[in-house]
Amino acid sequence: RLEEFLKKEVDLELSTLPDFEERVIDFSEVEQLMNSINTVPAPCAPVINPQAPNAATGTSLRVCWGLFSDDTVECYQLCYKPVSNERHSDEQAEHTLKVKETYCTITNLLPNTQYEFWVSALNASGISPPSERAVYVTAPSPPTIKSKKIRSCENAALVCWESRDINPVDSYMVEL
């Protein structure tokens, strides 16, 4: 039977013409979804470390931070300002640095001064929220010995000095 059927000529003409609508399909939502899959999310907020011992001189501070996620980061934005009780002071100006690493040494600071630091992470998608703020303190300036006031005897010596710092110094260490 199959052989006989295949020998017959079959007329496949349709009696009515199909009527197709011209439709425009909107792929914008699909495109947005595909783009969101390929984009890197903005990073999470970094965590700034507390001041480490020996991380300060009289005019510089070494600030460190870290990321506790697998975020892609191109650079960091480190911000700082001196801590002051006075409002609207010129010394209250915020400074911003772009840094590639998770640490930075800031120079040209005032001795025995508190500075507030915070950091954000940046990538192609945007900027993270800022970290918590951390206060770092520069080392005090060495005191000036008043050589004209030095007195000594066989069993004792009197040495006087004065601090050149504006802020009070907690303590001094005298070495003999």
C-alpha cells in the first residue's frame, strides 16, 4: 500500500490563503535580564581595621581594611578628616584618596592628632556603602628639653621639658 501511495501525485495546494499578522516582539525585558546576569554587582562595604601598634609617626598613619566577601573590586576610596570639637573649621575638610590595595599610608598629618577614616569599594557597577568609621591617632612630637633648667647633684637630677603638641600627651618615658 505504501508503494501505491507514493506513486500517486498528491496536490498540496491550500484552498484558502493564510493570513499572517505582522508582529513585532519586544525583547527588552529579556535583554535586561541577560545583561543583569552578566554584570558584576556593586561591592559590599569594606571593614576598616582598628589602629595597629607602631602604625603611626608624628606626621603619618598606616590605615588597613579588608573585604569579607568575594566581591570584584577595582579600587578603594579612602576618606579621612581630623577629629575636632569645633564645627565648620577649615581643618575639618575631608580628604579622599583612590587606592588599589587594602592599605594606605597617609602623610603630612599633624602630630598627636586624631583622624577619622572610612573606606568604600568601587567596581564597574558602582560604589559600596562606606565602612564604619575608625579613629587613628598620630604620635606626639618629641618634647623639648629645657637645658637651662637642668639641675643635678651627686644622687639626683632635675630635667625639665615642654611639649610642642597642642593636644595633651598621656605620658612620657625618660631614659637614662
